[in-house]
Amino acid sequence: MVRILLIMFLFCLNVTSKANAIELVASLDRNPINADESVTLMITANGDIDNEQPDFSALNNDFRFNTPSVSRSTQIINGVRSSSVTWRINLIPKRAGTFIIPKFSLLGTESNSIGLRVMPAGTASGEPREFYLSTEINADEIFLQQQLVYTVKIFIAGDIQSGSLSEPELAGAIIEKLGEDKEYEELIDGVRYRIIERKFAVIPQSSGQFTINSPVFEARVISRLGQNFAYFNRTKTITRIGPEKTITVKPIPNDYQFTWLPSEQVVLEEEWQGNTDSLVAGEPATRTITLTALGLTEEQLPDIEAVYHPSFKTYPEQPQRATVQRDNRLISQSVLNTAIIAEQAGQFVLPEITVPWFNVNTGQTEFATIPARSISVVQGNTPTAPQPQTIPENQVKEQNDEFAQDETQIVRDQEDAALFDWLHLVLLVLVFILAGALATVVFRKHQNPAPSQPPALTNDDEDIAWKRLAYTIEQGQLNNLPKVFSGWASIIFNKPQITVQHALTLMDNKDITNSYNAMMSTRYSTNSIDIDQRDFINKLAIQRKTLQSPTDSGLPSLYPSAIS
């Protein structure tokens, strides 16, 4: 018992001495700062520290910050060993004002508190800013899951070596970059700035009032020292943010009773391959239904539900979905191809297809519709029975006399035919005997024949399908492209009835996938879009050559490697 108490006493003494040996110091790299800049907070612990670290959660109220970086150092001077640990945190203030960096505790020791003054953007030094950001939104009040266009501009007046820009932040929202960056120059307050403009699509996923945090711009810039002579180039890291934007996201209206689909425009269209006036019973026809929506992603599109008469057999493919960008908007599409075979002739009605959606411009419920239509099914080509002929009475007697003469001749012919059949039978028996003898000789000569080789496979079918695909792309026949593309892919991958989406997945080529989706989206775009069909054909040709590379079996690989 005495030993246990002694061990506990020594342990407490060790912890106390360890805590007393720790010194915790907090400091800032500069003070004051602008509201659009960052400041580095350094917490240094002098002493032996294992894996402990202070709790920095108290900073969340006034600052944005990431995971702190940690550095350790050990020194031995005159045989005395000393250690220290430093945590560095990049703090971005959420607003202008005066803040108190709180005390932090570690192993019973507290750091000092620090006052920080955050000035409105551009006023801390009183001089024109070399680097700063601005932010804009196209609307401050939108509906749930409606697309918002967020624009950030980087103003650069100094020398920059490298830089990066993060995305805006909104909890739970879908955020995607729109298009390519724009770059131009502008003279502001006598200072010429190079401006880089970037746009984002922001789609909130919950209703209420929210703040969109600005992207963070980090860059390595050149710091100029010296005035009278040529300055020395030294680099430093800067951080800039833009103003926050507050938005109100309105919920789904109470009187809306359908699947939520907020958009500026939704279009539902159909196309038929072959004769659209009538169908032929027993022959397949393909119906393509396309749903197009502005300001939505492909994941938001509902399934297309089409109803057919019970005498129609239908074979729907997996819907092909894609999202493209046009004029700072997301455009999503869902394409449903269905093979239809009518089993009987008649007149039938294809019911109306309707997709309800909410017009964010008018605040009203609208319907994208394919109207009901009547369609006729005709019987396929079948042999018809011969129709009886009426013989005049004056020809009956002549036909009876001719029939009597023909009957006598038939009896004579039958007697001759019987003799002729016997001769045929004898000759047939002799042929079988000779064939058996020949087979016996061949069998004895080749008692252990080599196994027969299967005929070599050719690529004629694939070559024809490839030429048809290249011609379809070159001529811009986009309505036939999915079917022709699937036909060629079924041969090249040796997978019957493969879909376009599955083929693109197997190719694993982002350029081909993007080119195909962009080309298909032009069918429903109201603007003129320049698509380089020849470039798309060249990309496919390179992929085809890779898929046709010889293997041990002489057949193209089913799992080709991705083209770099």
C-alpha cells in the first residue's frame, strides 16, 4: 500500500513539474490589418510537449481558419537541452472591428491574450491596394435549389509569381465553376489593374437566410525593398478575401404538389426513327424523348414516364443524362430511347407525357408536355390466297374432253415414271456404297487428325460501323448519333446492345465524354455553338486504335487502358 501511494505521489509530482516547465506565448505577425487580409497567429510552447495542443475552437466566432501547422525545434546549449513547439494559424476576420485573441491553455498553463484591430478594406495603410477581391451575385433572393451566379474578381496591380483561388463557401450547397476565366485590364483611381474574373454556379439545398463566404486568394508576390537603387526581389505570401454576400432562399411553395423542379425553362420533346405516320406490326420503331432544363444539374431531373397500349411491347434503355454550360447557365438533359414493337394492326392513342416544373421567374407552376397523338399500325407483308376464277359455260365441255385425254396420258406417264424411279433407287444405293468405302479409306489414313482451327475473325463489321459513325458525326446527324455510336461500341467492346453512357465509361476518356455531351447538347440550344466535328472524330480514332491493339487471343481488349 505504501508503494502504491509513493508511485502516485511521484506521478503527480512529475506532471506538476512538467506543467510548471511549460511557457505558452501568443503573438501576431502584424497588427492592424485590413478586413480583406489575413493575419498569422503563432502559439509557442517552450518545454517538453508530446501530442497535446491547445483548443482553438474559440476563434470560430470572429475568424475563418484552417487546421494549424505545427513545427518543433530542439536545442542543446552548454549541455542543456530545450524544446519548443509552435502552432501557426492563418486567421481571416469575418468583419471589421476590434477583436480580442483569447487565452489558450495547455497542460495547466495559459497564454497571453492579444488585441487585434481590423480596419475596413483598403484603409489600414491609406495607400492604393496592390491586390484585392470583389464579389457579386445575380440575385439576393432565390428559391430552393435554384441556380445562383456568383462572380469573383481578382484585382492585381503588383508582381505575382503564383496564386490560387478557392471556391465560395455555402454549407450544403452545390457549387460548380462556370466556363473559363476572363482576363482584362482596367484603370481604377489612377492605378492600372489586371483583373481575373471567375464565375460559379451556386445551388442552395436548404431554405433560409445564408451568408456566402468569399473565395480565398493566396499568392506568392514580389516584395520590393530599397528606393534609390534597383530593388531586390524577395517573395512573400499574401491572402485576400472578398466581401460576404447574404442571400435569402425561399422554400417550396405550399400549393406546389409535384416533384420540385425550379427552372427558368423546361422543354420536353420527342423524335421517331423511321416512318412516323404509321407503324408496321411486328417491326421495331425507336422513340426518343428528351427533357431539357435550364439552371439545374442532371441529378435534379425526374424520370420520364411514358404509358403505352398493352398490345405494344416496349424496351426502354437506361436514360442518358448530361450537364453542360452555356452563357453562365447549367443546362441539363435526360434522353430516353425506347424500342417499340406493335403486335397487332389498328388505330391506337399514345397518351400525353407531362413533366410539371416551377417557373422561378413567374413563381407559377407550369407543365412541359408532349401532346397525346393517334398512331396507326398496319399489317406487315403476308402472302395472300389465290382468288377463284369463274369459267364460262361454253368452255366447260372443251375442258372435260381435254381432261379425259389428259387422264389417259397421266396413266401412261405414271407407268413410265415408276420404271424411272426404280432406276433412280438403284443408282442411289450404289452412290451410298461408294461414299461409305471412301469414308473408310479416309478414316484409316487419318486416324489422329489435328484439331480443326476456327476461321480467323475479321473486322469488317467494326470497320463498316466505324465509317457509319464517322460519317454521322461529320454530317452533323445528331439525331442518329446515339444509335450509330451504340452500334459501333457494341462491336468494339463485344457487348451486345451497349448504351452510349456505358461505352463512354469503358473508354474512360474525359475529352471524348465532354465532346460527346457538348455535341449532343447543341440539338436543343437556342444559341449558335461551334462544335469541331473533325476534332471529335480524331479523338475517337485514337481511342479506336487503342481498342484494336492486338492481344494474345487476336481480339480487341474488353478493358482498354485510359488514353493519356
